[in-house]
Amino acid sequence: MSHGFLGNDASFMLDFVVCALVLLVPLLAYSIYVVKVQRRYLLHKRLQLLLAAILVVAVSAFEVDMRSHGGWKNIVNKNPAQPRLDEAELAKCAKLLYTHLVFAISTPVLWIVTIALALRRFPDPPRPGPHSELHKALGWASAVDLALTSVTGMWFYYATFVTG
């Protein structure tokens, strides 16, 4: 599908990923609340695995979509005879994209490490233990990184497809 559903000239998958980013942050916040306030460790584990699965599916589908369109610039300027953004505007958007990619690349790495260590080091069902302190530090780093991925991704989307 070459057109999105949010009313801008983005691809369907680009719109889907933006919506996923908007939904992931509140779900992540709820997962943190569940573990910090309610001490529901099994629910926290299940929510984190769900978030990871959503992220893997969304990013994989997004990458396929990007490649099928020949990259984000081809999505922005679908009609080369009448480009929506000129070279200078594309360069500004590219800088936003590079900022986003710093977080978008580090987030899955942090999350994989956090989840893999938790699955190996916490008992089943999960409960606090010797790994808890490292897990908290990795978890907060992952949460902040995901939030920054979301913010920078939406900033890129807005600058490129809404105001661009």
C-alpha cells in the first residue's frame, strides 16, 4: 500500500509505526507502574514481552515497506516531477532522521539485553532477586531510550510528512 491512513502522504506502514510509537509509550508506562507500585512481576514480564513482540513486528514490517518504496525520500517525493520537498528540506529532514536513528538503533539493543538477562536471571514466576538492581538500571535506560525513539520518530514524521 503506497498511501497511509493518517491523512498525510506517508506510506501505510509509516503511519502504522507512528501509531505504534504513540501506543507503546503509555503501555510501557503502565508496565512500569505495574511493577513499581503494584509489585505484579508476572504481569510486568508479560507486558514487556508483548511490547518487544509489537516492536519486532512493527520494525520488521516497516523495514520491508521502506525497502519496497526505495527509501523514505521516495515516499516523501512520490512524484519526481513534482517533489513535495526540495533538496534543502530533505537535508533538514535527514538530520532529524539521523537523530531518530541513534535512539531507534540503541533501543532494541538495550531491550534485548534487558529481556535476555531477565529471562535468564529471574526465577519463574518472577520476583525480586540479586539481578534486580541491574535490571532496574537497564529497564530505565530502555524506557528512556524508547521514549526518545518515539519523540524523535514523531518529530521526523511531523517535519517530513505533516509540515513538509
